[in-house]
Amino acid sequence: MAKIRETPYFGVYSDGENFYTLNAVSGTSVYGEVLVREKDREYRRWNPMRSKLSAMLHKKLKNFAFQERTEVLYLGAASGTTVSHISDILTRGRIYAVEISRTPFVGLLKLAEVRKNIVPLLADASKTYTYSPVVQKVDVIYQDIAQKNQVEIFVEAAKECLRENGTGYLIIKAPAIDSTKKAGEVLKFCMTRIEENGLKICEKLTLEPFDADHGVLVIHK
Ligand SMILES: C[S@@+](CC[C@H](N)C(=O)[O-])C[C@H]1O[C@@H](n2cnc3c(N)ncnc32)[C@H](O)[C@@H]1O
């Protein structure tokens, strides 16, 4: 296997084919991902079929906002597959991980026991007032909730919790918003709603071949 090297994305490594993050909890795999040891370092392979953020990197994402001290509000954390890789990257930052469903939340709680930069919050992302007092202002909002009103939820969360000059990643599942329209039309509708609310779209991605269903908007406040 080729040597694992740094990439232009902070805290992300590559062997030329796969992306990796440095494992913050040595010897532990979170979702069955491959662990690779090189010298005194252990890397976790970042599966683009399981994590849309990894798929975005494979699709050459231009705006990567995660740094050592970044504070992130993650809406739709599930049991923490993607959260765990962000947790590897933000060695001095924090992830407020919001999940509505109790079953995946149990997994998220377990993850947060060993990864101290994850703050798990059992909450409905649409009820911003239930989590904004804890979260306050963050540098990044990452939203992956596949809900009909997901754009409104994002806009509200950005108003309350995103710092000026902050970055948002809005993952859009077009059929969840309107199954009668083509994905491109739904994406256009979402973009208009975002811009009407004073936010700027700086990048647009689709995730094929990793995920045929989802588009991503990268947003600046
Ligand atoms: C596609 S999964 C997220 C996968 C996760 N982002 C990852 O990459 O590891 C969507 C998650 O959003 C959660 N969700 C849906 N609506 C929500 C809401 N209103 N508030 C919080 N979580 C929500 C679902 O329960 C589900 O766990």
C-alpha cells in the first residue's frame, strides 16, 4: 500500500486512493472502518460510502472549514460516523452533535464517552431554542437531516448559532423535499431560499458515484 501523506485538507491524510483521519482513540474502530498503522501513528480510513463529508473530499471540495480549534454544530449526527472523523480533525475544537432519534443517540453517547470534544444533544434540530443556549456561536454548521423543511431549519440555526463569516454545509436530499420535482429544480429552490435569507452560496456539489440522492451546498454567512 502507498504511504499515507498529508493532504491540503487540514487533518486529513491520503494514500492516493482513500482518505484517512488520525485516530484520536487508538485501537478503536467506530463503524467497522479499516485502521492502518504507520510508524507510531494510527489512521482511520474514511469511507465515502458511509460519510458524505468523505464523499465531498473525493469530489474535490474547495471550501474545507475544519481546523484544529473549529467549533461545529452538527445537525443529524445519527450514531456519529461522520462526527467521529470530524472529532479526529478538531483536536482542540468541539462538535455539538444534535440527533432527534433515541436509537442512534445511544451510539453517539458511547462515542462521546471516549471522545471528549463531542457534546451529544438529544434534540429536534428545528427547535433551535432547545440547543442554542448550549451551543452559542460556532464556526461551522453541518446539516444532514433529510427533512422536507430542512432549508428553513438550516436558516434558523445559521441565524442563531453561526458566527459572521462562518461556513455551512447543507446536505440536500431532493426527494425528501419534493418528490414530484427533479433534483436540479429542488436544489435551485433551496438556493433561492438560502439567498433570500442573506446567506451566500459559495460551492455546489453532487455526490455521485458515492451517493446518487444527495446534493451539497456550501454556504457562507
Ligand atoms: C442520514 S442520517 C445522518 C448520518 C450522519 N450525518 C453521518 O454522516 O454519520 C440523518 C439523521 O438525521 C436525524 N434527524 C432527522 N430529522 C432530525 C431533526 N429534526 N433533528 C435532529 N436530527 C434529525 C435522523 O434521526 C438521522 O439519524
